[in-house]
Amino acid sequence: MVFTDDTSLSLQAAVALVNSAEPPDTLTGMAELDAFYDGFSYTGRRDRTAAELDEVRALRPRLRELLLAGRDDAAAMANRILAEAGAVPQLVRHDEFDWHIHAVALEVPLATRIAVETAMAMVDAIREDETSRFAVCADGECEALVLDLSRNRSKRFCSVACGNRNAVAAYRARQRS
Ligand SMILES: [Zn+2]
Ligand SMILES: [Zn+2]
């Protein structure tokens, strides 16, 4: 395992959030934000307002920049996010989750919590020199992010759809040559 479970989950959530901005945008309504929140086991404050949705949507370019940054730039960006949010790491235990770290309170707005959680996960990735686990999808037409958590670093495509499309294209190219 490259990262701890909670770090992996935070990084996967960040990638899913960033990728939701790829056309067609798949984070345009409350039901989609609910599915994201539940799907990645977020806890804490939910306003369920248009403002909350807008803030989460607006976070996506910044997270994309963070996840794709080189190690040194990523460190500076993570530091900035943590400082802006006034992050104070605290060990907490709640619901079904054993001791883990929250760096901001559960009452802080969702977009800020997502940003801080991503920054905290990037702290691990940076310390372990694993920021190269992030890449843009190897499909020429696709700008979505890939998080490769595999031991042999074999993941190149953001989705099964992109993988299959390229497998078919590679097969056709071989047939022609
Ligand atoms: Zn928690
Ligand atoms: Zn792709």
C-alpha cells in the first residue's frame, strides 16, 4: 500500500472532484454533491445551498494545480491552503472511524474542509516523495487526472472507457501495419 487508507481516500476524492470538471461537468446539482460527499465518506457540516455548491466547484482548478504540481510547488501550495484555513491538526475519533487527523473543525464550510483534507493528504505524498503518482490521462483527448496507487505503476488512463478506447486504437494500428 502506497498511502494509509485515509490519505488514499482523500486523494481519490480530490481526483474525482477535479475530474468532475471535465466536460460534460458532472458536479452541477445538489444530488451530485450529495453523492460525492457520501461516496467519499465525508462528515461534518453540509449547508446544501447554491453557495456551498459554487464554492466546491470553484475549488476544482486549485486542486488540479495542487495535484499536478511538482513536489516543491506542491509543498508551497499545501502550506498556503493550510495557513489560509488556520489549520490545527487534531486527532479525532468519530462515527465508525478510528483515530485520525482533522486539521479544521467539522463546522468549517465544506469547500474549506475538502481543500484542507487534500492538502493534508498531499503532505503525506510530498513527504514520501510520491507526488509523481498523479498524471493527466494518457488518452490524447482526455484531460482528466489519474492517480496511480498500483505497486507497479501501471495505471495510465483515468477510466475504463479511456483504457478501452486506446486498446482498440492500438489494436487497429497493429492491424494496419
Ligand atoms: Zn473524520
Ligand atoms: Zn481519460
